[in-house]
Amino acid sequence: MNTDTLAAAANVEKRGFLDVEIDPTLDLFAAIDRLKKEKNAVLLAHYYQEADIQDVADYIGDSLGLAQQAEKTTADMIVFAGVHFMAETAKILNPTKKVVIPDLRAGCSLSDSCPPPLFKKFKEAHPDHVVVSYINCSAGIKALSDVIVTSSNARVIVDSFPKDQKIIFAPDKNLGAYLNKVTGRDMLLWDGACMVHEIFSLEKIIGLKARHPKAKLISHPECEEPLLKISDFIGSTTGLLKFTQTDDAQEYIVATEAGILHQMMKASPHKTFIPAPPENNCACNDCPHMKLNTLEKTLPVYAV
């Protein structure tokens, strides 16, 4: 698929409803369920969304799962509670369907760290490299890539290339460094990162582990290497969730966006989940872009 086709396919509805007033007595859950039926719409929500959106969603998942559901859906309308590149991906997979997001300002620090014009020049400077890009990137970067991966399947796909094949990995340098370590590769890494996964405090986490000696530290591979080195388990968002369901431990320190704790607690209510502390003074670690979407903003998009 060429750049022009991708750009056209990624034309997500750009209508905002930030100033719409909603009756405070309205049952938003019931209203959204009713509108989904009337519009033949499906609500896809990322694990990092607020708990209320997760509870009303038709499907909850990580980047891979959401892309798969977007591809399978027969709905006329996709309401994507996530960030902009995720809605772009859904639109690429469903060019004839209407795709909307609750708050168009919901961007992504990782995606923004890799501007397509600059990456194009970077790619052109290394013509003997294939480009493997993490799905958490813009449609423009996808158009410049040879292969798109998720944190779930990246290792298998990178391993599938001949050992002498030179690779550029974009946009996440931390995920790329982790893949280099576990595959023995020496991929050329774009200098991009997710603000959520780089804000964790190694010092605070070490202190937390000392206070909770039986707790396992589980981390997303977008985290920085010093944190990954002391982790008991490293995996995608879905991988972390599944690990807590099958593992014998009763306590977990979770080093990824705090929204996933809602699903962890629902799946294993008898276990304790502690959000890994960031450098700031917040007790949790929320993505400010993901949390721009709210249940109140989710309702009006069905009027598009």
C-alpha cells in the first residue's frame, strides 16, 4: 500500500464534541448501548482507557487485538476509544466504514516522536535496511515500512529475517533494544519512546519491591532497560494480563499504563496489583492522551 492510499484510508472523522452538554442524570451506559444498536456501531477500547469505557466496550484489547477486531467487524461504524494512530489503523483496515474517536486530541507521544518526513530521510540514508515498525506509529510511518509488528509478535517476525539482513526498527528505541537483546540482532533504532513507559522511577520500584518481597515486577518492553533487567516477567499488555491470571504469585507490581489494572483486578479479584510508581508524585501512571477520552465524550460521537 503506497503513501497516498494509506493517507486516504487514515482519514478518521475529525469532528469534535468537547462543548456538548449532556444531561447529568442520563444513564450513559444505557444510552451508549442503545445508540450502538441504532447505528450498527461497535465500540473498541484499549486497555489503557478509563474503567467506565472498558466496561461499556464491545471489545477491549491491546494494539494487536484491537487491529484484529477492527478487521473482523461487520459494523457500519467503529467508535475507537484509544489514541489517534489506533483509529487510523482501524480505518486502514476498513476504508469504507466510518471511524470516529471520542476526543481527537488523543494523540501519542511515541507516534509523535517519529515524524514521517524526518524518518523518510533516515530511511533513505540506509537503503540496504528493511524497515520494521511497531504498530504504535502514524499512517505515514506505516507507509514507509516494510513490516508492521506489535509487542506480541515482534520477536517472531524479527527472527524470521535472515541473520545478515540489516534492519531499521522504529519508532520505539526501548522495544527495539529489548528485541536486539533477545534476538541477538543489531537493528538500527529510531530514537523514539513512549512518555508513559519512560517515566517509571527505578529507585522507587526497588523500594517498593523491598516493601513487597513476594510481589513480582511485570513490565512492558517499552520500558527502559534498567527496569526490564530487574523484572520477573516482560510482555505485551495482553501478555501481562494473561501472566497474572496463570501465575501463582498473589502480588504484582505493574510497570505499564495503569488502565490495565482494571482488567487484572476483574480477572483475579483475590490478587493484589500495585501500579509501578513514576518519577512524579502521582501514585499511578496514566497516559494523559488515552485519558482524554471519557464516557461523556464517547456518547456524542454516535451523532456523526
